[in-house]
Amino acid sequence: MIRDLIIKNRTYRRFHQDVTIERETLCELVDLARLSASAANTQPLKYVLSCDAEKNATIFQHLGWAGYLHDWPGPPEGERPSAYIIILGDTQISEFTDCDHGIAAQSILLGSAEKGLGGCMIGTVRRRQLSEALDIPPRYKILLVLALGKPAERVTLETVGSGGSIEYWRDADGVHHVPKRPLDELILDI
């Protein structure tokens, strides 16, 4: 069951923008992150929620999309996320977030998948500009942005080919292909 949810939890970059996500749903997803593990139990993460079209547009302009798709600037209007969760580190609690934001992001994305939604964990963020645009106080450091919505694309997993490339790509039908290394290459018998 968890394997099925993990396989369903792909990185989506195109959404049905007109399918709204309520703030209550975003709060439920953040609650999953709240209940997740935290290094030394410091719990330094805070969250900015957005399901408002105007705020979403502000966030969108400060994000980078799909580094391997060099000629793709990101989803066009109509295929953009209908919500965002910005994960922040509260530097007054701890300067070190260690792996907390990755754990929180995965919990949120698994919860999204369970609800029939999809998301994209975005690390390419113009942090200073986004902080200024949203008036985020300086004590909070932007760690990740999660783009969320109803997926408008199909993502398929495949085994890394003989050339060894792990770069994802889209075919002529718009299907997003994600190469994964085989299990026997990951486990070291030492």
C-alpha cells in the first residue's frame, strides 16, 4: 500500500489550474508535516500557504521549473499550480534545518497523492525576491516551495538506459519519463 502511494507520488509540473485547493486542505497537509520527524525535535519549520490566484501568480514568477527541460520555461497559464506551500526555517528556533524540510515536503506530497492531488518540490527559488514580494520577515529562510494541484500530465517511471542518463524528458505526446536506477545498483554488498 505505501509502495503504491510512493509510486503515485510523482513530480508533476502541469496542473488543471481551474481545480481549486481549499486552505483547509493545505492546513491538513501541513499537519502531516507537523506530525513528522524533526532533527533533535527542534521543529524549526513554518509554512506560508497560498490558494489565492493573485498570490499564486506572485509566487510563480520567482520559481525555476524543470532544469533538464532546457527549452521549457514552466507551465503556461491554465496549467499552473492552484496552490503553494512555502516551507520556511525559523532561524530564531534553529539555524540548522538539517533534513527537516525534506521530511516535511515528502509527508505533504504523500498526503497530496492520497487526496488525488500532485505536486512539485521546487528548490530553484529566487529567495530574496520572493521573501520581499510576500513580506516574509528576515528571521524566516525559504527552504523549499511546494507547487500543488490536480495533475494535468502523465508521469511514468522507467529503468535508466544503457547510456546511464538520469535526465527526465517528455515524449511527443507530453508524457513525462523519469529514469530510475535499478535496485541492484543501489545496494552495496560490503
